[in-house]
Amino acid sequence: MDLESELRAAMAEQVAGTAAPPSLVADVRRRHRRRTNRIRATVGVAAASVAALALVPTYQSFRATPAGDSATSRPTGGPAVLEQPERPPASGLPASPSPEGRPEAGSTPKPSEHPRSGDGGGGGGERPGAPGPAVKLPKWVTYLPGGLAATAPCTGTGDAKRRTTTCKWGGTDGWVQIALIKGSGVGLTDLAPVGGVPTRTTVRGMPALTGDRPGSGRQISWIAKPGTGVTVTAGGTAKDQLMRIAEGVRP
């Protein structure tokens, strides 16, 4: 007996006592019809979607142009029917001003650019790009967060050997205080002490110390150049921009 005959005999032994139920063919046909119906329904929905998308450009191209549209109501060539040449003024009467030079009724003249002026800290320009009213800054302060205003003019204390200039700004969401110390031999130990254990950092390449202040403030101090020290303290939301404020101090 060859291999094929042995396989046939083995298969016959396995299914000798097995019989297919009478409803097998009906079940197979019913499942086939269900699958066919699902496929047809899916294809129909997809075809309807594609047809709707294809009709959108056609609908837009056939929409009527609104009445009064200047692109369709204006003639293509020749002078406009309603346009008449302007008549010269009668002799002895002043000519009416041109539309460019005649102010409209109820309008206010366009304000000129606000002049820049300094404050008590040495004078400086307005901070460019600040939202809302411009904040007048000393010439050695180039950046402050938006929403701050000077709480008082910058004050100076000390003498000719060592002088400290302090400026303060505040707002609903935070506050900033900048102290500029000038004098011979000024070092980090001469600046306002940092609360707690200070952390070493740098401001534009210069060694600096930073740490928390009592309350919600945070401070950073550094020697900007020989004989000039700077201390920047900020609280509220301005505290998150402490380093950017410090890098904007250019004494």
C-alpha cells in the first residue's frame, strides 16, 4: 500500500462515526448571506461619502454671486456711469480739502508717538513690546515682565564713596526690586544677603548667588563689573522670570 492509500485509510478511521447535521448547509448559506449584506452596506456608505465630497466643489462653483458684489456689478471697460468729474470751485470760494486731509466727523486725531522720558533712576526709554501701558525704566534696565508699574521713583542712598540706587515695580500678579550698588571695592559680601543656603550661578558669564527671600520672593546678586554690584529680587509670577530680568540689567 502506498502513502496516499495509508493517509486515506487513516482519515476514514477518524471520521467513521461522525455525521454532519442536517442544518449544516443551511447554516453555511445563512452566514454567507449575512457577510455579503454587510459588505454591500459598507461599500454603499463609502460610495455615498465619496459622491458627497465630489459634489462640494461643484456646488461652490455654481453658487450665485451676492447682489451688489463689486466684482460683478462694476463694468469691465469705460468710465463708471455714476462717476462724474469733480467740478472746480467757483471763483472766489476756497477749495474743499482733499479726503486725505479732511478729518471725519466725530473722529479723534491720531496721537503722535509718546515721547520717551526717564524716571528718577537716571532716565531711560519705555520698555519695547510690553503689553498695556509702557513701563518707564532706567536706562540700565532693559526688561521687565508685563503688567508692572513703578510704585515710586527710584531712590538713592549712600555717599560719594558708595551709593545705592533702588527701583521698585509692582502689579496685581507680582513685584520686582532692583538695587544698583556702586563704589570702590564692592564685592558679593556687600550685596543683600541671600536667605537660606545660596546657590551659585552666573549672569551673563559673571559669578552670582541666588536664593529665596523671606515670604515669596527670590533674589539673585552678582558683580556686573568692577565696583558695580546688582541685586534683583522678584515675587509672584515675576519670580519665574528672575534670570531674564537679571540678564536685562546693563549698568
